[in-house]
Amino acid sequence: MGLLDSLNKAAEEENLAKELAGMTNTSDLDAGESAIKAKSPSYYSEVVNLGFNCEVSFRICGYFKELHSYMYSWIYSHDRELLLDSLDKMHDILSGEVEFLPDTNMIKCKKFNMSFHIKARRDELANSLGNLNEEACAEALAELRSRASHLADKTERLFDSPLSTLFIYKLKFTNDWESDNDYVKRMLEKLSSLYKSGRFTLLIVLEAAHAYKFTLPENEHLQIVTVPNFTNLNNVQEGNTTNDGWKEIEDKFFRKVILRKPSTTI
């Protein structure tokens, strides 16, 4: 295939993806997805952060200048096994005991060991001595639970939709390589069981020093990329303005995402 043919094919796929992004009802989406699938597209209608923290969401915001938030877009997962377990139990998140973390302006769901950013300011939750303001904490928790319920509904609708989605997960390697690889395998299996159309890719982001430890084969549903280092946990917002190692992800994957218009948000 010559250069002109390649450019024509890319333009054709992009137009098809744009048509899909502009569709507003299920029947149109079904027809559009079928048409695109028949032409073997390489575009996504959505990009979703699965954790383990919000760095990926800042990267998405920095590239697209917008973000469609989902259940795990702005979390910090303290236990990856519980995150995986929560994928089909999203309405249970924050339903039980919680812990207020005013120093980081977050509330932790103890059941799934997962922390969420809140809208209240830290000085509204606690005084300078660290004593919690019960009324402010109750209001912050109520708002967060309402927001989490909405995001759970929204994520479940995405799982049920015909849209093509790029899921991104930052994998922290441990000393047990076999367990790390098995975790990704089980995450892929879980997504395959939940995402009804099967039209998704799970992009695993690794720190370069650990890339050789990853042994699972890549395919249309599983892709691997590396960055020199993950952004320091105390400064993940740097991902909104810098490209340090993420340029490959932008060039290879973000450029294939044509976000749906706000009017078609799930």
C-alpha cells in the first residue's frame, strides 16, 4: 500500500469514527459500530483511567483538554486486588465504613481500600489541630456517595454500550513477577466478561525498569507501554503539563481516541 492509499484509509477510518462519536441513539451506535468493525478501525470513542491513581486522568486532561469521568478516574487504590474485585460491585463502593483523610483531602472506602478526592477544602474538614468538623464531614461524604453512585451508573452503561474504549491501568510491579502478570491476566478476563461488545483495549503502563518482567503476549485487547518513571505521588498533576515518557502513549494511543461530543455522553 502506497503513501496515498495509507492516508486515504486513515482518513476513511477517522471519518467513520467521527460519525460514531456524533451518534446519539443506540440503534445508530449499533449500526455505526458494525460499519466501523467491518473496516477494522483503529480508533476509540472513549478513554478511561482504571488506576492505580489519578495520574492517567491528568494526562488525559492535558492531551484532550477535557475528561469524561468514570468510577476510577480520580481514585487512589491502596489494594489492587480489591480494585479488581470492585469492578462488578461498583455500587458497593463507599457503602460501608469510611475514613476521612484531611491531609490529602480525600475519603477512603475501607471495604475496597480506595481513596477518593472530595470537593470540600481540607480546612473545612478539620481544624489546625486535626480535629474533624462532623457536620462538614457528613456533607462531604453525602456529596461523594452521590457522585460515586452516578459514576457507577455511568461506568456500567459504558460496559453495556457498543462504544470502543481504551482502558488504561498503571501497574506497579512487586517482587512476585508471576503474580503481577497473573493480575493483568485476571483484569483482562474481568473486563472481557463485563464489557459486552468486546470492543476495548486494556493498555498497561509500566515503569521501564520493570518491562522485562512482563511476559503476557500483546493482542487487540492487551497492549503494553513503558514510561521512565511514574510521576511522584505527591505531584501527579505534573502529568497535566509534561510529556516525560508519555509521548509514545500520546502518539500511539491518544491520537486514536476521538472523544464523543458532550451531547452523546453516556
